[in-house]
Amino acid sequence: MAGRTAIGLDIGTSSVRAAQVTITKGNAVLDRFGQVPLPVGAVRDGEVADPDAVGQAIKQLWASTKFSKKDVVIGVSNQRVFVRMVDVPWMPAQDLKNSLPFQVADLVPMPIEEAVLDFVPLDEIMSDGNRQIRGLLVAASQDMVLGAIRAAQKAGLKATTVDLTPFALLRSAGTTDPLSQFGPEAVVDIGSRVTNIVVHEAGVPKFVRILLLGGDDVTTAIVDRLGIPITEAERMKRDPQFLTSDAGADARRIVDAALTEFVDEVRGSIDYYLATSASRPLSRLVLSGGGSLSQGLAQKLATAVRSQVEYGRSFAQLTIGKTGLAPEQVRFVEPLAAVPVGLAMGAAS
């Protein structure tokens, strides 16, 4: 039986990443993974600003990684994506799809004709004697989505699907082990400028929030306060030996202050969900993304959300195939691969 192969493309603020996954008889294999840096300003706050530059980077990524296909699924996540739990009248799936623009027009913070809509049903409920469907409404700006698609097209690729990045994270980094019975789990992916939060219970998404915050905020704080190059600031924030030394005292205080602000934002989002959903306390928080590697972040989050914090293992569900990566390279890229792996897994399953 031939396997089903899919490629997930993650267009981040600082780089483009892609993962090729093949699923055969329930076994998922990572065939390829690659990443290429983007010019500064090509993507702003998760939205493609320069399709030509992004397309050139994607073309370079395909040439260097040698993916076997040109069909891709693209993830989107930025402030022009709206996600909200809503209740709508029960009706057959096709009827709901056709009527959705009329049902939610007053809820979406953009003209409905300029939005791409999706609805993820979660539960059937009764309200005032009426049968309803409770689910997550997703609305994305059409021109933002088209910007990402155009960038892929300029690289000679075809975008077969556009997926919500937090849903991709849930597939690759979320867990459904026995800990989930004790409460919901939060998956937090920290990029350069965008942080995705998804709270789920046993794999069912319950809450999504997208923050325009990320690892670059910590780097920028160091650059601004110490007047050093960006590359040096990046090295400092991830070097525990330097940050705990006498020479790193100033940098340590700056990193600590920046991380505290970031942690407060994440905690606020999770506390909002717990308060408004009458949910059980959080059982665990799972971290992924390049920005998650900042020294001291995991400890601060564990204290703030009063829960266990772990780093996600986006390759845990995969067999590592002939990727061309050495074992140490596989370990290095795993925190960065959660989004493209999750996108590919969704399309290949």
C-alpha cells in the first residue's frame, strides 16, 4: 500500500521552514526538513509583506532540501486571524457551511466578504430547547491568505490547503497521554514575532490565541539597552554560562525583565480561558519554537501558570527517515519543526 505524502510550509518572520511527512499504515515518517532565512521585513508580524523575497527563499529551500513534491499546505497565524468559540443552530454539515457567512457576520471583525471562514464543530448542546453546535469559528483576512499563497506560487509551488497554525501545533506537539485526564494542556509555540497558544483537552482544541510577541522582543531589548549587534544579543540570551556570570549581569537583568513581560501575556491568556470556561486547572504547558529556547523561560512559565512545563517533541510521533540530517541536527531542529510537521501530518492523515 502506497503511503500518503504531504509537505507543510511554515512562513515565519525570520525564516521559511518545511517538513515532508509520509504516512503508511499508520506509521508517519519524516522524509525531509529544511529551513532558509528570510530578509528582514519580508514578513511582518506573521504576514507576507514581500512575496517576491519570500518566494525566492522558498525556491532556495526546495532546491537545497530536495522535496519530492510541489504541493504544499501553508499555515497562517497573525493578527488578521480571528478565532472564537461560538454556538450556531444545528443543521447538516453542508447546510452549515453554506449558511456560515450569514450566521457569523456580526461576530467577525472584518467585512464578511473579505474573510475566509471555517468552523470546527466540537459539541452538540441544547439551548432554550434548541439543538445547537458549539465550535471554533476561524476567520482570516482573504488578502492576507492570498499573500502567503502568492509567495508559494512565485516559488513554483501549489498551495492545496491553508491551515491554522495553532491546529498544526496541536497535532505535532500536543499530547493525549493519561496526564490529560487531570486537566487541559496548553501548547505554546514562540516564534520571532508571533506566539501561538492553543489549549486542548485530549486533542480537542478549546481555545486559541495569537500574540504579536516573540523571541525578537527579548533580543531587541538587549540590543537597545546594551548597544550591541543582533547576532551577539541572540547568543547572549541563550547562553546560560554567560548569563549567570558576573560579565553577564546586565544582560541577565534585561532578559529577565523582557521574559517577565512575555510570561505575563501568556499567563493572562491562559487565565482568561480557565476563568471563562470553568475549566479544571492546567495539567501541563508544552513549549516549542525558536523563541522558547531563551534561558530561564520555562522556569518562569511554570511558576506563572502553576503547572508543569515541558518542551514539545514534534518528532516523537515520527520515524526519522533519510532526511540527510545528522542525529545532532535532528535534535537541534526539533523545537523549530512543530508547525511544518503538524501541517504535513494534517494533510497526510
